[in-house]
Amino acid sequence: METYFLGAYWFDRKESVEQCTERVLRCLAELGKCDTAYSRWFNGGQSRKQALEREVDITSETVKELLLRGRNRKDIGKEVIEDMGFSMSLWNGGEDCQSVGFRVHCGAYTGNLSLGNSCVVNLPSDGPPSERLLRVDTLLCLMRAVVESFDPDWATVMPDALLKTLKFDSKNPAVGWLFYAADRVLRLPRFSATTRVVSIPSRGNVVVTSEEPFSTQRPEHLQARDAVQAAITSAIR
């Protein structure tokens, strides 16, 4: 059984908590339209039972509060580190392999590429939710929701097993099952006829490396992914 995530990444972008709140609200609303797995959210807890008692009412006020609560602070004096932005995370209450998570780091402008901004959406790995979500059309919906909300430099849908084999660095675009690049960052090269490219108007393009569920156990999937990665890497250079 493979587990997957959607990760979107962008670098220095100074934004207020109000701007980040607006982006999070839009993203959560659009994710909920893609699938009901993303329509109900909870704060984490020390146990599943405790977490299920902490449902979050997704409003501007609550999201702003969570983002402010997630600011980084200095060890001594607990002063807020302004240039490290805001962060928050949520969980949908699903059981075991049907659970999904959402976390975001927004408004950072540290000048340190290893501390950039990101939005990560976990995908269920089993049961009816995975049957609905681990499909290219649904993943494209999720990708559009994240891209149109946060305007990242790049994004990927990737199996965790593949991530473990890569020297992953958020400043270096990493191709997975689906890969997005903003027009301002990269002009996509030509790919093989079996590789599909889907436009997100006024944003960028998504490359689909496999029309069926991507598996690290399928050599043909890895070969298609590696070919796209090589082309992307050459285009960036």
C-alpha cells in the first residue's frame, strides 16, 4: 500500500496574517469542492478521541487565530520572529488510512531557501476515499485548488516511498505522479507523446506522468517520472 501527498512550495513572499488567512480559506473551500474528505477539519490532540472533540469552524477568525498561534518565537523571551511567517495544520478526522491532513506555512521572507513557504495536503491510502482521490482527474482538482489559492513556484503529487529515495529539497523542483510549475519559474520543455500537460490558466502547467495510479513498484512509472525530471532539471539549468 502506497501513501501519497500533494506538496506546493514557494519562497520569500512577505504577506500579512490577513492575506494568508484569505489564501487558506480559499484553499480549504476549493479542496472541499473536490472531495468530501476535505470538508471537515479538526485540531490535533494527544489522542484520537481528544482530537475529535476539537472540530474547527472554518471562518476568517478561527483561521487567523490558528495562523497567529503557529508563529515561530525566540527561545529566550518568546518574541515573535516576524520574517518566519505563519503556520497551521488540520486533520479531517478520518480513521487510519482514510485520514488526511492539511498544513501550511505562509508569509515567510527569511532569505533562507530552506525555510520557504509551503502547503502540504495528505491523501488517503485505503478505503473509499482513496478510490475517489487517487485518480488523475481528482488530483488535478486538488492541484488547482492549491495552486490558485497559494500561487506556488512548483508543486508535486508524490508517493512517500518515492520521496524517501530522493534528496528532496523544496528549492529544487521534484517530479512525482503530477508536477506543476509556475510560468514565471519555468517554461516547460517538450515531453514524450505519452506525457500529458494540463494548463492552469494565468498560473502555469501540470505534467501528468501516469494516467493510472503511480507506483514505485512499476518500473515504467519510474522511467516516465525520471524522463520528466531530467527534462525539467535541464530546463532550469
